Amino acid sequence: MWKLRSALFTAPAIVLATILMGCVSLATSVWDRTGFTQHRVARWWSRMVLALGFVRCRVTGIEKLDPRRGYVLVANHASYMDTPAILSSIPLQFRFFARKGLFSIPLLGGHLTRAGHLPVIRDDPRASLKTMGKAAQTIGEQRISMLLFPEGGRTPVQMRPFREG
């Protein structure tokens, strides 16, 4: 029964929510170059996706985060729901480290750049070091946290070794 619900309701609803909120976020990125509005839209999207997927999150220790500070957030990436779970649960402004290839996708790439997300070039240690320096500057000056999935993508049941870059 859950497979039928997923195929007929959940998956199409998540796709529609993603398209709708993606358009809203893209539109806000035209006038908000800080990424703050895009992050708020992403949080709304993440809550919608979790609700449509009947996913409940339980968060512990969130009170230890100081919203006036910047952090490097590190998480494993075991499912497609990791990003919405993190976006909806962590009450900080943060940006992602994302694969460089995503920045070359029309519309998405420009949006990622305007929102303040940073590209990771796995095959070029010098470029990766430059990206890490920019992230450190963002954390230090703007107090915006950075999220990294160190395994380099979604993982099977067990964590894979961290990837360089």
C-alpha cells in the first residue's frame, strides 16, 4: 500500500513542491544577493517535502548552537531526505558545499552562486583549498555556517571513506 501511495501521491507532490519552491527561490535570488531569502524558501520547501513524505525528524542538542556564530556542519548523506531534514531542523543560516557540476546546470548554477553556495572540485586540490578559504571567510565575516557531506554523495547503509577535496 505504501508503494502505491508513494507512486501516486508522494513522489508527484514532492516534484511539484520542488518546482514551485524552486521558482520562488529563483525569483527571490534576483533581488536578494545575500542568500538569506533563498535559505528561508529552502526551509519552507524542506518542511513541505518532509510532510509530503510522511517523514518525522527528532532533533537533540540543537540548543547548543549559538545563532550568532558560524559553524562547519558535517553530515552523512544516506538518503534523499537528508537535505530536507537538515534544512528544516537546524535554525542557522548556512550554505552548502556542492559538486561543481551542479553549478553548470542552467538556472540552477546561477541560483546556487547567488545564494552563496560553494562549488567543490574534487579533482583539483588547489581549487578545493581556495573554496575552503572562501568558506572560512564566510564563516568568520558573515557568521554564516557551511554544510558539508564529506563522503561526496549519498551513501549505502555504511559510511564510505571521506573524499578528498
